[in-house]
Amino acid sequence: MNSASRIRYALFAQQAHLVCEALAARLPLRFEARDSSFWGPYERATCAGGRMMLLRNRDPMFRPGDSPHEWFFDAAHPDCPLLLDVDGEPALHETLARALKAAGIAYLVA
């Protein structure tokens, strides 16, 4: 039996809308733009096998005087401007990895 897992992909891409377009062209999903005081602007999508959220690797709640590592949601990957959090079945992660590669989007599994 396959079980869902959560994986964070730290993307080297600069523009969220281009990542959304590239993935939507290769996967049966559509991203919806959202905004929150905690996450800032982000995109989310639901598809067969799971769901995902694309966010900027910058904490909108960061204030001068905060610890510098708090500037990032994922301080271990400050060179990655975007984070893609995916909750899904193993097949979704495999398909997503192929789609990112086909789109020329470099990433690390965080």
C-alpha cells in the first residue's frame, strides 16, 4: 500500500508564476493564488494523488532586529527563492520530479 508523504522541494527558480505555468503545462492541476499574513503571497493546487503549495522563501513577518536566519522559511536553503511543499502519494512525487526536470527547474529536496 502506498502512503502519502510530505516533501519540501527548494527551488532555484525566481518567479512563482513561471513555476506554476510550467507545472500546470505538465501536470493535471491548476494553481490558485492566495495570500496570508503568515505565508505572504503563495499558490496552491490540488490534484490526483495530493496537494501542493508554492511559497516564497521569505518570511513576511520578518522585522529588523529579528535573527537573520528568520528571514527565510527554510533557512537551510537561503539560495532557493521558492519552496514547493507537496503532500502526496509517491507517484505524485515521481511525476513532479520529472515535470520539474522537463521544465528545467533546478531543485533540492529539503
